[in-house]
Amino acid sequence: MDIEQIKAILQLVADSGVAEVELEDEDFRMVVKTVSSQVVAPAPQPTHFYAQQGNAAAPQQAPAPQAAPSADNAPAQAAAAPAPEVNGVEVKAPIVGTFYAASSPESAPFVKVGDTVQKGDVLCIIEAMKLMNEIESEVSGVIKQILVDNAQPVQYDEPLFLVDPA
């Protein structure tokens, strides 16, 4: 069972108002209890990211009109600035969740800027619905840039890393 099927089941349970659902197959078991908001599911398989080869310009956004600049809206103006062109492979978030650079707060990060990675190496974890999804590299190369901070929420298709392919 893949993550999309699990999401669909969870949405059906949420929409139906059922207090508890138990699904079992030969190699899969899932229990959903809405009363206590607990979800018990199988351990996730490693999630692969979607990569985009370099020199692709990021979509441009028109800045929102603002009355007068102030110190309070300065971060919002900086966030609306167009992204620079990318040279290398962007590692993007395949799901919405929370980015973690290491497997635990005490552990060293999976990768650092300048590290050489091989295809299949774990780059980070994205937590979604209490499931830890390992994001693996689909290319070999050198980590040029880490674009998000640890424990930061990420959106679908948001760039996480910039990898210089070897």
C-alpha cells in the first residue's frame, strides 16, 4: 500500500465520522482511531524526491501592492523576491511536512554542505502525519546548498537541497 492510498483511507475515515477502522491484508495492517487521534500504520518505505536539472528559472511571482514599507513587512518583501537561477540539481520535497536534517536531535545531520553523496543516500527526513519519510538522493554529486533549516515546515515541491552532479 502506498502513501496515496493511506491518505485516501484517512480522508474517508475523517469524512465518515467513524470512531475506529481496522484494515488488514497479508503483509499490511492499519488501525485508525479518530477518538484519540492516533494513527497506527506500517513503517514507510523510503520516499524519492523529484529532481530538476539545472538552468531552469524559477516561476516569477508578481509582488503584492503595499501601502508603505515598514519594519514589520520587510521579511514579507524579502520572501516575495524572485528566486535566482539554479545551477545543479534541486532536491524538492515530495510531500508537505516537517524537514529534519538528522534522525534525532542528538544525531549528526545526514549531509552537510560540501559532502559527496551517492545515488540512494538518505539526505533528510520529512515528517508527515507522524510518519518519518526518508528522502533519498537520485543522483550522485556534491551538496552545494541546504535551502531549509532543521525542523522547518516544507511545502510540496519546495526546494530542499542543491546538488552538483558528479
